[in-house]
Amino acid sequence: MAEFTYEDIYELLRAEKYSADLQPISTEQLQSIKQYLESKKGLLQKQKVSGLFDKSAREKLRSELENARRALREFYEKREKKVISRAVFTARSDFKVRDTTNFLKYEEEIYLKLLDILKESYSKFAMNFRANGIVKEKIAEPALDAPAQEQPAAAGPPLVANAIAASQEAAPALPQETQPSLKEISILQSVPQLIGTDLKPYGPFKEADVVKVPEEIAGLLIAQGKAKNMETLAPAA
């Protein structure tokens, strides 16, 4: 593998900075960055001790090292924000759509821990309203073998219960199973298979595919820059 340079680090930062999605990076690249920093730091120390290099050469090397560290720190912060945003988006979709594409191992661990924290946070918040049936008690992850059964809301106070009962009597009956609304999108990058809120697999897709997927998956792919919107479709029959 060729020796890593400051330009390589800056290129990684540039790609991460101007992309909505996490960019691929390998552990080998991280190791090369570490070797680059250690090499420059060692060279700078040798220059100080030997005194064979003039002050301008040392300042140039010191500036390169500082810029590389600054770029690396910004690179980390960009990825950190994307991991957090991905966790929040997953929580908003009731944890039914997960995507760890291009995650480093430690980033995936952080992502899963954040999901647990967000799930617990919502459960604690919902406990304040559980008795009145205003919000569901917790965000439950769906079973993989069968759709989750809808739980009846708590009756709550008489006025609330009567209002719910009246609305149910007045409203026309709905089918027991409703299909998610689909959105037509054009795939810009290769996408692995994803599981929708209907627990059905979608994908994998390749670049230039035009596909119809649930709105939640479409929103995720569009937000990540992996697809563009075509048109909104009516719920599947």
C-alpha cells in the first residue's frame, strides 16, 4: 500500500463533508493514517534534536501535522453527526428500517447503543400518558416472522373513552391490514436489501433502477443521497 499523505486525509474529509451519507473507509486506511501521523511526529522531533533543518522547514512540517490533525478531527465529527442522525431517523420509524452501510465497527456499536437509549427514553416519556391511552407504552421492534398485532388502547377517563367509542362508531370500518404508501424513486447508488414497515424485503437495488418502495424507505434513501424522488403513488392494492 502506498504511503498515506495529507492530501489523502483531506480527500477523505472532502468526500465526507459533501455527502449526505457515510462514505466507505477501511480499517487499513485508518491504520495508514495512524502511521502517517506517527511518521510526521517522529520526523519533527528529529529535526528539533539534530538542528540540521532550518526553522522554515520545521514550521512547514509542524503546520502540515497540525492541519492533518484538524482535518482528521473534522472528519470524525462529520461521521459522528451522521451516525447520530441515522439513529434518530431509525427511532422515528419505530426501529423498523435499519441501515448500517459503510459503518465502521465502533460506529455500528454506538449506533445500536443510541437506539437502545432512544427506545428507553421514549418508553419513559410514554409512561406519563399510558393510563389515558394517549400514546403507546413503548416503541417495540417488530417480530421478523409475523406482523406485530395491534394492541387496543387503554380506555382512560369516561370522557376520553366515550369520545373514542363515538369516533369508532362513526368511522367506516377499515381493512385489518393496510399496505404502506409507495413512492417511486430512482436509485443513484447500489443499495442492500432493506426491511420495510410491512416486514417485507425490498432490494437489493442497483444504480439507475426505478423502483417503488414504502415512503419510509424512500425517505431514508433520498436523505442519504442514494436515490431521488420520482412521484408519490397511492397505497398498493
